[in-house]
Amino acid sequence: MADPLVAQAGAVEVDEPSAPPKPPIPDAPPRPFGKLYAIGDVHLSFKGNREALQELKPKPNDGLILVGDVGESSEHLTIAFSKAKECFKTVFWTPGNHELYSLRAEEQAEGGSLKGEEKYLHCVEVARTFGVITPEDPYQFWWCEGKNGEAVPYLIAPIFTLYDYSFRPDHVKLEDAVAWAREENIEATDEYMLHPDPYPTREAWCEVLVNRTAARLTETVAHYGLSVKVVLAGHWPLRQDLVNIRLIPRFSIWCGTKRTEDWHIHFNAEVVVSGHLHIRRTDWRDSVRFEECSLGYPRQWKECRDRGMGVNDFLREILPGPDYEGVDKAATIWRRFG
């Protein structure tokens, strides 16, 4: 049905308000340029992980991306953001599913009773009190030294995409996806603690988030052009072929959306950073590097701890990045020990 106000307006021309211009690429900061690291899934509800985080060493010229699943409460966020800002010049954060959980009454801290989008926006406000950059803030530039000594700018884009149960076999219908996972006794806690309010379903919320983020990235890439590479950093993997969970393969339905499958191409990515899987790996698709940067639950990195490793060993260098000269980029690098 046509909008009656539009019909009434007829052919009258109205000047559309112009969007504020995007800022130009800033001047490079003084050298030496800092490195940019990432870590995800530090899960601070576990005492062992909280103690490990306190071992984080200062890197005052560097940056850190926290790729979601810091914890479930405002207290967990406060612990993570305060320590990260104490150690790093710049800190980015993007939410995972655990930050979005609505806690039971006896577990509630500030913000614990909020649901869905309200819980997310509460987390954003906590981050901002520490000066942490979120998916709701302007993308930031990061500078590295190029092969010929030139200053090279990258745009750091924390993103929030959620999932829509589309990482499933073709024969499984959307409405049957959760039941299909339950056949193998697999079910994410999200089904009980991650509410989509005010949207009717998680997949509906995912659609809104993906559309909003894609529009913003499209505008950003169009403005700065292909000369500025982008680091896409979000909790959920952007591609289904990078979700390899051998012990619980049907958990894949809670791991992302097929709508982001080609974002690394469309949005001029240099690196794509994710967490969620608790399986550290490095891959390349279309010459773009993908880094899974999870720490995981204490039991999942106990072997590393027993070898004397700590949280600093799990910081993944994103920019300028490790030297992959001569590495077979058709193969996955499984990073069990950091």
C-alpha cells in the first residue's frame, strides 16, 4: 500500500539532507608504528582465565582487538577493558554470544537483566567508559610500515553480525536446524540465554545487523577506495568453510551466516579476525588472511598452561602480521599452541 503522505506530497521536490562527509585519511603517527594484536574468548567467568588475564604484559605502543566472549556480566567487561587499556594504547571490542546473555536473577550484576539489543548497547556503554572502540564507533586507522619503508594505512572495523542458523547442510530446513543439532545431543546455551528482543528471532536480528554493517562498510570502502585495506574483526566466522568442529560438527548452526561469505572480497579486507570456535587456525581465501584467535575455556588450553604458556602467548599479531614467506597458503595452519 502506498504511503498516503507520499501520495499527498505529489511531485514536490524535497532536498535530501546530506550525510556528514567522511574525514580524510589522517597523517601517519610518529614512528615506530605499533603492532595490532587480537585475542578472543577469554571467558572471564572462569577464575583461571581471570588470573591469566592479569598476566597481560604492557605493550604501550600497540593495539589489541578483543574478539568477543569476554564474559557475561558488566564485571567481566570491566575486568577485561581496564586491564587491556592498562597495557595497550588502543583497544577494540566486538561482542560474542556470551556478552549478550541475560543472566539468571541470582547471577545478575549491573545490566544482567537486560535482553537482546538492550544488553548489547549496555555493553557498548561499558566499553566506552574505558575508551574502548566498539562496532558502534567510527572505524579507526592503524598504520604499518610497507615493504619499501612507506607508511601504509589500514582501517580497523569491529563488526557485530550474530548468526542465522544458515551454516547447515542444504537438506536441513531452517525450522528444523535446532532439532537437527539436538539429534546429536548438541544445543547451544544461546537457545535459553541469548534473547533477540526487540526482534522476533535471532535470525531476524542477524539480518538487521548484517544489512546495517554491510551498508556501512560499502559506504566506507567507496569513500576511501581500494588503496586502504580493511581489517574485519568480529566474533563469528564469516565463512562456513572455516567452521571445522570435529567433535561437535552440528554446532555449526550457531557459528555465523552465509550472508557474509564474500565480505572479505567486497570490503577490501587485508585480514579477517574471528573467535568463537576455540580452535586457533590461520587460513587464506582469495589471498586474504583469516585468523581465529580464541583462548577458550581453561580445560581447552590446559596443555599449553602446563608447558609454561600464558595469555601473552595467545596474542595473535594481526598487523603487520607474521612472516608467511614460503608458506603454503592453500593449507590451514593449526595453531594449537598459540
